[in-house]
Amino acid sequence: MHNDLLTIGKFTLHGYSVMIALGFIIAMSLCLLRAKKKNKDGDVITDIGLIAVVAGFLGAKILYLIVDYKTLISNPKSVLGFPQIFSGFVVYGGIIFGTLAVIVYSKIKKINAFEYLDFMVPFIAMVQGFGRIGCFLAGCCYGAPTDSFLGVTFPANSLAPAGIKLWPTQLFSAAGDFAICGILILVSKYNKKNGNMCVLYAILYAIGRFAVEFFRNDARGTVGTLSTSQFISLLVLPVAIGIGVLINLPKEKKDNKDSGEEA
């Protein structure tokens, strides 16, 4: 809503950047505090957090460039120049690249990637929630026009259309991300198998993202009648459910399945 928080000369402190940084600091601090109680290696958690941020940034940007390839070809400076390179992301790209980077790191360190990802994924959702508040401040990822009492009107210097009431889809997404964080922390107390929290995150995020996309009205790419993120959500949901079922199969059933024995 008010993205330019402070300007000194040519330097402007943007609300989006502040919220991302604030979210990362708070989430990592809470994660490390929880790690002490759960006897997790704090250095590994710090490494994974930093790797996930860098890889996530690159992945989210790359997928955005793929989705908006026409703009990239016609006017590359508009998406790769400064400060434009720090705007325009597709979250799914960040999730995919971040996860792959952490898996590679875990192979090198010879640790179980999903043991640590399960532990950290609630705080990843938390960072996303702060990021969506940043989107609200910037006006990106805006909603469709509405007469609802929930509608918000953005100022003229916002990325969203000014002067008309829009669905606050950024806040819907933020609320969903914080809810996912809370649910994952609660469920993790009863989790017994590595990978379950990542699967639950993927399921909840896919459902929430698919739903919120119906209220959005910004240019974000389409696949048929669906937005790009809705299409990806439809792919992620059954895959996540399938992986979850496989993870939680009784051991004897897994052994039979792997050996090809008939029941």
C-alpha cells in the first residue's frame, strides 16, 4: 500500500524488501531457537536457510521470466534491469529450486534432507507470509475489482490499479501462509516419518494458491483457462498426495511393492 518507506538521495527503502528481510530474520531466529530444543544442528539450519533464499530467489525469477518470456524478448531491461530484477517472481519456481538446492547440499553433507526440510518448512511458510505483506505494500499480485467491504483501494504510486476497490489477495495469501505455518508446527508434534511435513505443506499450499488465484487480476501467465500457478497446483496436489501415501505405507507393504511380489 505504501512501498516507499524511506528515501535518502537516490536510495529508496522499499516495503517489499523490508518485509522479506524481516520475515527471514524472524523465521530463522525462531527456527534456531526451536532447533536448540530439538537438538538440531544450528549451523546446518543456517546453511539451509541461506541456500534456500538464494536458490529460491533465482528459481522464482527464472520461472517468472519463462512465464513472461514475451516481455523478456521485447524489452529485457524492463525485467532484468535495476531495480526491476528485484520484482516479478513466481513462488512455485522458488519452492522447486530451493528444495533441489537443499537436496544437493544434503547429499554433499551426507545428511537427511527431508529431516531438516520437515523441521524448517513451517518457517518457510512464515517467510512467504511476510513476503505477501510486502506484496500488499507494493501493490503487486493484486486482486480483481470488487464491491465487497473487504476491498481495498491502492494509491496512484502503487503497482495495482489506483482508485478502485480490489480484493486484497496479498493479505488472503499472507493469512493462508501464516495458517500453514501454524498447522505444520502443530502437526509436527505427532509426525514420525521424514517428508510428511513437506508433503503436507505442498498439499496445503497448492489448495490455497489454487483458490486465491480466482480472486487475482494481475498479469501472471495462463495455461488454457487457468493461471500458471493454478496449473502447477493441479500438478503438485496429486503428486504430493501420492508421495505422502508412499511415505506412510507400512514397511512390509513397501517391501512387497519394491520386490514386485503379488499380495
